[in-house]
Amino acid sequence: MKSWIQKTLVISVALLTFGVISPNHIIWENLLDDKADQKSISSHNPDYTYEVEWSDEQPSNFIEDAISQAKELSLQKFGSRIGPVITNEFDTYIFPKIQEAIEFTLLDMDKAALKSLAISENPSGDRSEKIFHIIETATGSDVIRFHVRTDLKPQDGYFFNFHYHTASDQFAKHYKLGDIYWSKNMPPKWLS
């Protein structure tokens, strides 16, 4: 269903109930979108570090595995309260850009450097930005950092701002991946 119709319905419910009932996006997506495909959220294991080993002949396997693990860590970050609401938009608009950023950054690295890469163990909770980092295990230094920040835009509401930082500029610049709208109400904490 068209986005503006869905937004109109959500606003109408909010106005009719004087804000007492907060529209649940899961209900709207299931009622209004016949193609709603909810992804399951992986359980959170804080002691697990993803490491991928590969031979000299298979450098692209690390990149493929890193992309797969990036998806899993992103879903863990969203948790069971945020995940079902934003997963479809994330899969459609944000994750392809994450994949592109990983490929762009890692394809420029030599095979020896790729051998010592790993994905950070777990996304941060509460209000912290970290989704995952790709790190150089020998030195412990980050190569690329993927983050999501909660922004409040006056008059519009809360948005999730997805971005990344790279070691090439000492993590100073934000490389924007995109925004996903939440609602006028403050979103729950990450991992909840």
C-alpha cells in the first residue's frame, strides 16, 4: 500500500484516540502490506566473536561471510521490539549499502590483510550506536565501523540514522547509509 495512505491511517488512529493508543507498525504492515515478510531476530550471545578463516584462493569468501554476519549482527542490534518494525525497510534500503561499503573497503585490501580480519563480537545496547566493527585482529584496530544513531527531527519524529566510519580518515567522517522513520514516540533501547 502506498506510504502516504499508511501514514494517513496511522495519524488518523493517533488523532482519534488522542494519542492513548500508539499505532503498532507491525499491525499496520501486516494489515496493509500483503507482502509483509518478518525476519526472525537471532538470539544475542555477548561472548561470541565472529572470525572467518579462508585460504589464499578464497579472498571473496571472507567478504561474503562478513556480509552474512553483518546482517545477523544488525538484526541482533534491533532486538525484538525494533526489529519487526524496521527490518523490511532495512533489508530494502540500508543493508545493500552496508554490503556495498564492506565490499568497497575490503576489496582494496591485500590478501594478507584480509586474513587477519574479524567482525566485532556483539552490537551495543541501550542508546549506543555500534552495530558492528570489522577489526584487524593482529593489532586490534578497527578498519570500518557501522553505527546507527537515533535522531529526533522536530515536527517529524524519531529516525534511525545508519552510517559508517573508516580508518582511512581516522573515523572522522560520517558516511551516510540512510534513515528509517520510527514514529513521534521515542523508540525502545537497542537489544530490547
